[in-house]
Amino acid sequence: MDSDEVRERLGSEKERVQELIHQIKGELSDGRADQELADYDQHPADSGSDTFEREKDLSILEQLENEVVEVEAALARVDEGTYGIDERTGEPISPDRLEAMPTARTNVAEGD
């Protein structure tokens, strides 16, 4: 496994996720000023829908931030020379698994 190739792939993934985070944060902050005026004249059900959408966006944001943490951890494993090694068993992680999920820390056990 070429560590430079892995670093490049993980770096690209980190940039992609950080861009999504930036977009969502922008959308959340842009809507806040408009929301204050809109709340004054809004039906309670509309307000509930807006709250649901905001909570959904915050949940997505949290998931994306966790993805950045996982990518950074994978990059640290590349630097340490432990990338691609199952953290539980010490066995190599399947290349197919790493292709599908480059931040994988373990192999998939049968039945998972």
C-alpha cells in the first residue's frame, strides 16, 4: 500500500468534508437573521418544521465533523505506519474494505 497515495486520498476526503461543513455552517448562520423576523408572523407548525430542519442540519454537521476526526486519525496511522492494520486483531485490513472505507480501523467480522 503506497502511503503517498493513501495520504492524497485521505487529504482529498478531508477537504471534501470540510467544504460540506463550511457550506452547512454558512446556511445555518444565514438563516438565523431571517428566522427572527419570520418567527413573529409564523404559524406554530411552520416554526416546528423550521426547528426540525435546523436540528437535522446540526446532526449532519456533527456527523461531518466526526468524519474529519476519523480522517485525521487515519492520517496519523499512516504517519505511524499502522494504517491498514486491524486495531483489534493486528491483522491487515482487506484492501477492498480500505477502498470502500479509507478510515477503517478494523476488518468486518463475518456476520457484521
